[in-house]
Amino acid sequence: MGNSVQLGKLGTLRLSFGSVGVEDVDQFNAATMIKNVKVIFTPSKELMSAIKDGLSFENVGVVDNGFTYASTRAYKEAKGQGGGSGSGSGGDGGIEENPLG
């Protein structure tokens, strides 16, 4: 019916889907012809504002096959991709360049 579900101050949920087309409505079978069902969450303005106001990022390393490397540099060194012959006195604590600018 196209209704959305309000989740209080979090936002809303709604369904989206497509279907196979038919020339005659009597040929349509919802049980077999509905395709690509998706649940779409739309956050409320309050939730997005709270997220943006308190949002911060930090580099916590790289996870590869269940093993956590302390930094991108440590991961590259372990994989033999360079980045390891310097004195290590950069002082950045393993934090690489900021991807957000």
C-alpha cells in the first residue's frame, strides 16, 4: 500500500520493489513476479543533526583476514609494500593522511 513506518525520532522505513510487467492484470502473480525488494531507511533530521554534530573519525588500522594491523603503514610493511625503511620518528602514531581533507 506504500505506507511508511515511523520509528519515532530515528526516522522512517519503507519498502521498495519492482515487478515483471504483464499485459493483462489477471496474469499478474505477486508471489512470483515481485522482484528486487529493498527496505529503505530514511533518517530523521534530528538524527542526522546529532550524527553530524558529534561525528569524528580516527584511523584504527587495517583488518585483513581477521588480523588487525595498528596502521596502514604497519599493514604495508607486513605485506612487503614498502613504507618501512624510515627512522619512524614521524610522530604521527601511524595515522595516515586524512581522507576527508
